[in-house]
Amino acid sequence: MSRTSFQFTSESVSEGHPDKVADRVSDTIVDLFLSKDPEARVACETLTTTNRVVLAGEIRGKGIWENDSWAPGVEAEIEAAVRAAVKDIGYEQSGFHWNTFDFSNHLHGQSADIAVGVDSTDTKDEGAGDQGIMFGYASNETPELMPATLAYSHNILRKLAEIRHAGGSILEPDAKSQVTLQYENGRPVRATSIVVSTQHAAGKTQADVAAVVRPVVESVLPAGFITDETVWHINPTGIFEIGGPDGDAGLTGRKIIVDTYGGAAPHGGGAFSGKDPTKVDRSAAYACRYLAKNVVAAGLADRCTIQISYAIGVAKPQSIHVDLHGTGKIAESVLEANILALIGGATPRAIRQHLGLNKPIYARTAAYGHFGRTPDADGGFSWEKTDLVDQLKALA
């Protein structure tokens, strides 16, 4: 029997965290290439450190990389897009400045061995870009159908970023949050611990930072969650002036638990950022979330975890597993037998077509989570739609 009373913790990191700067840059490259060729292949890794950004990886696409070389003007577009992304985050510091960091581009053509395995032909559907297992999760403990600890951690940092971007604040781009909640009868009821560390302007104190941070936390958490017993740690080291890539190197894909469910659900291991949607690490993880969210939105369970697995070069999923965590109003076997048909069998191409993933919609996913977001009119966060509810209810 699962426990119903416990504490649980999740963390988030801001758009200015060095790993998130790397994610943003990598997804900026994905968007740039998809805007040129919706069928572009992109696997872009980014390293950020003191006044330096380095790209590496494999790419392919019309008007991008042809005949073993860059199309005219593309290299300059890449550097301009990367600098614009860092400027948008807000880095204009001596140790990391959007206009002065050293930039190196080591992207190159995709391996022919990979291409032949994943491309479609007259006799074969497009295969998965790699083997792997992908998970999706949803819980009805928040309106976003996300774990509360992660939703609140994200929202704290998102609000702090809004304050910073508005100007006149002591806040700088790099920040982390952590929320611990007490659960009773399986539901979150109060905060036992709040941790927020944020980079700040020179000469400011813990008290100065707390005066900005604490009201934001109190506005994000539900009424009554903050009590006299809530333990607060705001900039517990006392000073946080040097941050971002100048304070710590950043790499694409190092914040996969922040990107997904804050530890409340399994993760298959693959990162999302920097990958075009033919890579099932990304697209199938989005599909799993889409299906799990719709199951919970349909009222068929309070919690749902879905796993799908793939083999490289093979279109059809190798397996599906559904876990309703003892809260289901439908047999898990019924969902396993029917749910993939709702998205065309969950082949890589069917997922991309159903969710409209061959668009430049990925830079916006790089901070504050890929899930629990509001679908955008241009197709961004399409995996957060709940348009399968009626079809799922019909299965019950």
C-alpha cells in the first residue's frame, strides 16, 4: 500500500542558471533550423563557461548543411541567434556578456549511418532516432495537472524573472528554488521548507534579497501553506554575486528532472533540449505526457504514469506500460490496448504530425519546465492540450 502522509521536495532553476543557458542556446539552434527546413535534423550540445559559448553536434537540412558544408550565411545567423538568446536572458556582466563572449561553432553533418536508419523510404516508415524509454506523468494535485512541489518551484522563479526583466531590481539572472510540502491523505497541505538562492547586485545583503523573494513565494503558494513552522533559507550562503556561466560551467541536458516532473515520476534518461522532434527522447516524452494528462483530465485516474519504449530505426513502439497508482476508474490493460491508437500508433512521424512538432517552438521550453504549461496559439506546448478527453471517456 502506498503512503498517504509524507514530505516531498522538488527544485527548479531559472533561465539564467548555466545549464539552462545551455539548454536555451541549444533550443534556439533547433528553432533556427526548423524555421528553414521543417524536416531538419538537429542534435546540438552547448557548453557555457566564463565568457565562452561552444556548440557541438550533428545537423542536416535544406538551406542549412548541404554537400558537406554550411549554406551561405548560416554560420553568421547561428552566432547572431545565440547572442540574441543570451541577451534575452539578461546577461550583461563582466564574466558573461552577450556581446563579448567568445563563440565557437563545432556543429557538423549528421552521420550517414544514423540517417539511413531513421529516414523513411517507399517501403519503411521513419524509424526512431534512437532506442530508449520515455515516460509521461500527470497528477490532479494542481490545475496544471503537475506535481505541486515542482509547479510552485517553477512559478517562484518565473515571477522573480518577471520582476528582474521589468527593470530596477537587485536580482540577477541565475537562481534556484526548492519547495518541500507535507502531504496528508495523499494531498499537499502545507510547506515545511522553502529554499531560494538568487544572484543579486553587488553589495546587497541577505535581508535585501529576502525582501524581494519572500513576498513572491507567499504569492505563489496557496493560502495557508506558509505557516509559522515553515523553514526558510533565502541565499543561505550569504552572498551570491558571481553566478551564471561565470560561476559554474553549464551543459545542455543536465536538468532533466527540473524539465519533467521534479522527481515525482520516472525519467527515461534522455534530455530534450537541442534535439529536433524526430528524436523520440523529446517527441515521445511529449506524447507520453499528452496521453497521461488526458487520462487524468478525463477523470479516469488521479495520477497516471505512461511508459513507451523504442528501438533505433524502428517506427513501431516496442512496449507500452500504464500505471494509475491505485487511483484508476478504468483497467490499465484497457488503456494499454487502446491509447496509442489515439495518436496514430505513436510512431515518430505520427507523434510529430498529431502534435504539430515540426515548428520552431522549442526555445520557450528551455526554462521553467516542458510540462504544465499553457498551449500557445502557434502550436507551442501542444502536448499540454486535453483534446483526447472524450475519446478516453468512451473507453471506460
